[in-house]
Amino acid sequence: MDRTALAGRILKVDGVLLLVVAALHLIATPLALRFISSQLPPESYAEIKPPFLLSFILVGVLLIPVGLSTFYCANAIERGERWARAICTFNAGSMLMLPLALILIMPGRYFRAILFVISAILVWIVAISMTVPLIVTRSKAESLAQFQD
């Protein structure tokens, strides 16, 4: 199988997985909110609830266009289109930051929640599997770009 065709298929799967992570994040919002409310006094909870909801929901919502654009660009990556490669490179870079953030910020006790673990695993898989096809197909994309110029 051609490397660019394989890269396109992998990126399509990654796009779908990102949409799954977005859905899991949005589904987990009330569960996380319930957990936070059980850990704080009512006054503190009233103060923390709006920014918590904003950041939690915002991450889920922002994962949707990243997943959709990754899926959409996959066919264009196969054709060697530079714009699609640029978008997927930005998406892959942002996905590589998420596992790093998880390691640096999240205490180990959060890794006991099943939705958190599933989402974390999917983010790791996507971060790696988005980057590898872009690296493997780089030389072919560069030669196509030189040919087109």
C-alpha cells in the first residue's frame, strides 16, 4: 500500500477518534461537575462552577473542529496537497500537547475514573498516530511540492 494512502486512512481514523474523545469529554462534564461539587463547600462550588464548566465544555467543543478537519484533510493528504498537510500538522502538534499536559497537570488519582482513562488513552493514540503518517510521508510531499513549483 502507498504510504500516502495509508497516511490518509490513519488520519481519517484519528479524526473519528478525536470526535469520540470530544463526545466523551462532553458526556463526562456532569460527572466531573458532580465530583467537584462533592469536594467543595457550597460557597466555593458556586464560585468555581462557571469557569470549570466553561473550560471543560470548551475543550470538548474545540476537539470537534480538530477531529472534523483532520478527517476532512485525509483525502487531500493522499493527493499531496500542502494546505491539508499544514492543517494536519497543526492538529497533530496540538494533540501532542495534550498528553504532555495530562502528565504535568493531572494528579494520579484522576486516572482511576474510567472515562478519563479511556479519553487519555485515545489522546495518546491519536497524538502518536497523527504524527507518524505526517513524518513518513514528508519526503514524498516535499518532492511533490517541488514538482508543482
